[in-house]
Amino acid sequence: MPGKPLPDAEQLLQALVAKMRPEVGPETGLVGIHTGGVWLAERLHKALGLKTPCGALDVSFYRDDYERIGLHRDVKRSDIPFDVEGRPLVLVDDVLYTGRTIRAAMNELFDYGRPQSIRLAALIDRGGRELPIAAQWVGATVEVGAGEGIELKRDERERLSLALYKRSAPDVA
């Protein structure tokens, strides 16, 4: 993808809303993964008109590489303000890569109870899976180099954008 611009994050969000609307009911629980997934979950929650409050997870303590990479410098609080037991859930993340973050999120979700189902929505799927994880809804599939990453950003007006960056360490997503 050298020289090709990244897709517009706001347009991808609207595409996700259109794809999800027919399949997500008002009792569905949306759970975003900190930080970008939470931003997306909040926007999806509002656009889809869901009545179940939005949840948030920080999977730092559930990652399989925790001992190797240590604690991230900015650990957030996980908060699921609804009963997970028997409820359909949608896990929301900004960039789907190896699948290890999603595996960690599912492990943490089961600490809250046994959901009816867990489906996955991701703004970007960049391939490179190391685990058998697949998103049911994806805004776009984007290829980037092995030494590059994609980051979701949010400005002061809460407008979302995507940025490409050079990774200084091996990928851990």
C-alpha cells in the first residue's frame, strides 16, 4: 500500500453502522477495547440506538504476552455496566491484526458471565492473523508493511482518523 492513503475513518464507521443495523438488536451489549475500540463502540451505540449501555475493556492483564512485554503505561479501567449472562455481545476494536487482543478480550468477558454470543466488529482488518479469529463486520481490509502499524486517532471534536506509523518493536496486537 505504499503511497496509497488510508481510508477515511468516519466513512468506515458509517459503513459499519449500515452493515450492523439489520443484525444488532436493542438488547445487544457493545463492548469496546481501549482505546480506539471504546471510541468506536460509543459512536456505534449512539448510531444504532441501543438501549443497553456501552461497555469498555482494557485487556492488558489478559494478554498472553503480558510477561514478555509488561504492563502498558496507560492502563484503563474495564467497565461492563450490564449483565453479560445470556446477552448477545459485540466486541469492538479499531484494528484487527494477530487476533491476540480479541482472544484476551473474550477471556476477560467470560469473567463477567457467559454471553449468549460474541461477535466482532473492527474498523480495519489488516490481516496477519496468528489465531483463528474473524470479524463479522469490518469497515475495510488494509494491507500495510510488516514494520508498520495503523492507529485510530480522535480529535477534540471527536472526529476519527487513521494514521500509519513505523513500529519500533515486534507487533503485539
